Amino acid sequence: MCCFVTILLVLGPRILLVLWWLMDAARFNLAFSTKVWPVQFPWPYWVWPLIGGIFVPWTTLTYLIVFPGGVVGLEWVWLGLGLLLDLSSHLGGYRHRDRIRR
């Protein structure tokens, strides 16, 4: 049971991102297009959701949820909570690195 919950927490947001992209690709195109950013980047827009899905999936999901009206006000708090959840998952693994027997 514990392994199932761990796998769900690790792979769940990534699977949800892929499913959401398959169902509503226009939202991804709009949210991560280079027209939104004040500067132009030399790479295509699809790199952002790919990097976000690999390294910070909860933040990427939160951004997709709060993006349609623009990120203003308390929506920054939601993005911060998503980032905190991502960082806690990365730092939790680092904290318990000594539990593995060598």
C-alpha cells in the first residue's frame, strides 16, 4: 500500500499533465507560448511544459489552473504552494538518503 501511494504521488502529476495535454492542447499552447513572456527565448514553447513536467510538475499544474485570467493577486500564493510541494518532494528524498544501505 505504501508503495502504491508513493508511486501515485511521484507519477500522478506527470500523468495528469500528459492527460491534460492530450485533452486540451490549446491551453498548453496559450499558457506556455512565447507571446506571454516579455522577452523572447531561443527555444520553442513546448520546452517549458516538458521541463516543468519533469522537475516541477505540481507547479506546472498549478500554473495551468491559474493562468487563464493571468497570474495576479492570491494566485501567486497558489503557485508558491505548488513550488513548495515540489521542493519538499525533492528535499525529502535528499534528507533520507542515508537510510539506503550500501
